[in-house]
Amino acid sequence: MRILTSSFLRAFENRIINIHPALLPAFPGQHGYDDTIGYGCKWGGITVHFADEGEDTGPIIAQAVYPIWQEDDPETVRRPGPALEYEVYAQCINWLAAGQVLMHSLPGQRMGTRISDPAYRTVLRDWLELALSR
């Protein structure tokens, strides 16, 4: 976990990705799981995004969610994260390699992404099934 320099990020703009253990833009920083459960969220998740000069503020490529049950504690909230992280991160790399992550402008000079994979809905459904199977 490092903050990268502006010059490094500019040299590799929209080519450096990060995985974050919360549904950004909520709960940026190092304690995504703890912040999610501490806030009382009913859903947790992970986000894969492009790195930029901010802290977890780059364009979001993909997100996956998992339910937080009433009996969950910080440890049980952390458990589904790694399995989802592996699936989502690998899929994002595949989409990037295939040229299926398309950049577009959002209101306020921000950039966003679209996924052009025809199987996108199926991929999201698979991630949700994985999260619900815990």
C-alpha cells in the first residue's frame, strides 16, 4: 500500500489498478472492512479502480458486493472479501487485456468506465452467487 508520485501516475495513466475492500467512494483508506461494519452497512464489497493522485478516488472499473448478516462481526465481514477480490481483480485484468474497459466522461470533469464484455451481466451474477454462498 503506497501512494504513488504524480509523475509516475501520469506516465502510466489508466494502467495502474488498485483493489479496495469497500464500495468506493464510501470508506476510502486502509480500513474499508472495519469502516463498512462500523457504519452499520447491510452490504459490504470490494472495488477495483484505476489509481490516481487521490486516495482511492480513481475511476471505478468494477465492484462486487456481499451481504452483512446481523450476526456478523468484523472478522466474518472480512472472510468473503479475499475470494471476491481474486475473482474481480482477475476479471478486470482480463477486461483490460481484451480492451473491454472503455473510459468516458462523467459530470464534473471526472472520468468513468464502461465494460464492453457481452457477458458482463453473467459475470456480475456469478460474483453475487459467490458472495451469497458463504
